[in-house]
Amino acid sequence: MNPAPVVFNNTVLRDGHQSLAATRMSTAQMLPAAPLLDSLGFGGLETWGGATIDASLRYLGENPFDRLRALKAAAPNTPHIMLLRGQNIVQYTSFPDDVVEAFVRCSAAAGCDVFRVFDALNDARNLGTAIRAVRAAGRTARGEICYTASPVHTLDRFVAFGEELAALGCHTLGIKDMSGILAPAVAAELVRRLKARTGLPVVVHSHDTAGFAAAAYYAAIEAGADAVETSIQPFADGTAQPDTQRMLSLLEHHPRCPHYDRERLLELRRHFEKVYAELGSFTSHANERTDPDVPVYQIPGGMISNFRTQLRELGMANRLDEVLVEIPHVRRCLGWIPLVTPTSQIVGTQAMLNVKFGRWKNFAPAAMDIALGKYGRTPGPIDPEVLRVAMERTKETPMEGRAADRLAPRMDTLRAELRTKGLPADDETAVLYAMFPQQVLDLHAGRKPAAPAPAPAGAAAKPATPAKRFRITLGAHRRDAIVEEVD
């Protein structure tokens, strides 16, 4: 066992509020806490990436690069961490290599030190460009292994993927347990084997959605994990990461228990309790409690409340259980894909369609793209009948190779388009415009996002989502409307 104290990274400024308050924490609400977080000696502060870039533009009217710079200035001594969706950057589709490279350069220049790079299918071909760009920028590339459970996902397979990530040049490895289903014994064995086979430090990132993330952390620490990721109440536990104070108490008298000043942590909790109250329109008690069904359906924590909302809008409020049962079937037919952005949204949409209209009668275009290999290599085979239907409806054959290889460079085109609109043509603006064109136009025009409607007095707050929501209109999936969830 590694005798050194385990390191805690803190996620309250990114995954904590993404998981429990729809990513609505503003930079102004973060800045008072940043120096105190910086003083505690965490291994890293997760401050960017995931849904924060989308939410900053779409709902808060903020320039996300300005947020990163402000937080870096307020917390200069602790590495800043971001979550990067590989070739998807922070969106839901693949982007050309030059856009990915420019985004990483800009993020590094603005203050990002550690890039958690993942692909929804664990397809290493979708990660190489981002990892090389992180290394070229002189920053730390943390290759994430998206953990899931299925008949085709074995420990051998996860370890082999870890070896692929090491070969691509990752400095560290992360076990990314987006659904909170990593059992303690599995966590320990996976940590031991990854460290033995790659020699790289291993970080464990989980969610307490099913109630055993803290136990998984404990087992991983016993097995030699170098770091785990915690948050701060009330942006902790439930669908977020375990609370820092809770993990310190759990490790009390353990030889690897780290020291973090509990008085300062209490001061931070008091600050974030005020912020949590201010964000009451975006919080829900349903996200604060554990859900024993999560290991069965493996839905990331932030999705279940959205399911309830959308089913109610479709007049299907009484059919949630049917949709949940349908999710494993859709996963099997689509090659047992992990459920993480964007695949979780795609599988959830298809499950709703199957329940409402009959299996595969209405085939979501994004689900057809998965069947046709446009998102990458699926872990298992596509169901032959589902593949036949997808080919018939699209008149296409399955794609071979990496999707981004078919994409022409775009940076020059993006800069030219920005100039024609009278906007700055720098790389920061260009990469944001590539992903969120309307929101960038609104930002530079000074158009503020509409304020959310307050929750009715005495009523539970309606769960909100930080990214574009999916809707089912006339039974068809809307590509430009997709639910963001915990990642």
C-alpha cells in the first residue's frame, strides 16, 4: 500500500454544483470561496469544463474563459482541473483536430493545469488529439476510464484501456464513475491493477448517487489510489461527490488520512449554504438522497429528475418504470455503451421513444449514428436487426475509422465568419463560436439570458438542467436539444 497520505481534489466549483444545482453557480458566487479553497492545499480544484462552459454562456451571460482567468487569479497556488470530452470538447459531436487543439491551447493559457480527458465509448481514437494538445501546452493529461457494468465490460478490459491511455502519453489515470456504481471491491482491484500495469498515479472520481461512493473511495485508498475527489456540503453527497469533511471522518486514524483544516472547511460550508439557498430554483431534494436502483439502470445522477419532468410533459408520468426497464435493452442493442454525456442522453431518448411508440419504430437520429459507428467503436456488437433498420433509414453503411478524420479544419473558416459579423476573431472566441454560436453572438451583443421563473411558494423546486434539453416532438429526437447530466 502507498504509505503517503491520499490527496483530495475538490470539485465544488464544477461537479458539485453541476450535479446538485444545474451548473448555475455564478463566478461572483465562487470568487469569495476561491482564496480559502486555495489555502487548504488540495491536490487540485475542478473549476471548469463539463457543463460549466455551456451554462456560463447560455444561462449566466458570462464568458467562460473570463471565469477561468478570474478563478486562477483568486486561487493561483492550486492546480485547476477541467473535464474535457475528447474530440467532442464540451459539446455533443466531434470537432476537427484544429478546433480541439486551439481549445486546449486557450484553456491552458487561461489557467487550466489538469485536463480530465474522456470519451463516452472509451475509444482511444477519440482522445489522441486532445492528449497530444495537452502535452504540447505543457499541462497534465489525465486519461479517464469511464466505468460501467455490462456483460462486455471486464476488469481486464478497463486495465487494457488504461494501458492505451498511458501509451497515448497520459501523465495520470482517472477512474470516472459517473453513475456512482463502482463497488468497493471492484475499486480496489481496478486501482491495484492499473497501478501495477501502467505505473501511473490513479485518481478516483465517483458520485454518491447509490450511496456507496465513500466506501469505494476508502477501498481505493487502501489499494493505493493516489487521489480521490470530494466536494463541500451542501454541494456534496447525493448525485455529487462525497463531502470532504465526511471523507476525513471516514479516514480518521487511517495511516493515509490527509490533513485539511476543518475550521476552514466549515467556513466554506457556511458560504456555500448561502449560495445553495440562492440557487433554490435549481436544486431538488430528489438529487440529495441516494437511490438504490442506480446500480440496476446505471443512469447518471442528474438524469433521473429530468426523466420525470420530460415524461410528465409527454403525458407519460406514470411510465417511468417502463422507461427505466427499457434502458438496459437499448444499451444492449447499441453495443453496451457506457451512460455518460452524450450517450446517456441518447439512450434515454431512445428508451422513451421505444416505450411510447414501440421498439425502434421511431429511431432517434443520434442513436442511429451510434449504430453506424459515427461516435466511435462500441464496446460490444450492435444488434443486427437494429443495425439493419439504421442502414435502411439512412441509406448508409457503418463507418470505419475515426469520425474526426472526415472533418475538414475549421479554425480559419471560423475566424473569417467572426470577422464578417464584426466579432473578435481570436482563438478563444472562435472555439466558443464553433460549439455555441448563438450564445456567443448573444454574449457579444450584450443580450442577457432570461431569468428563471421562481419556484412556486411552498413547492419543491423544479429540477433544472445546465445544457440543452432534449424533447420528443412528433416522436423524433431533436439533435439540437439534449439533456446535460453528471460526468
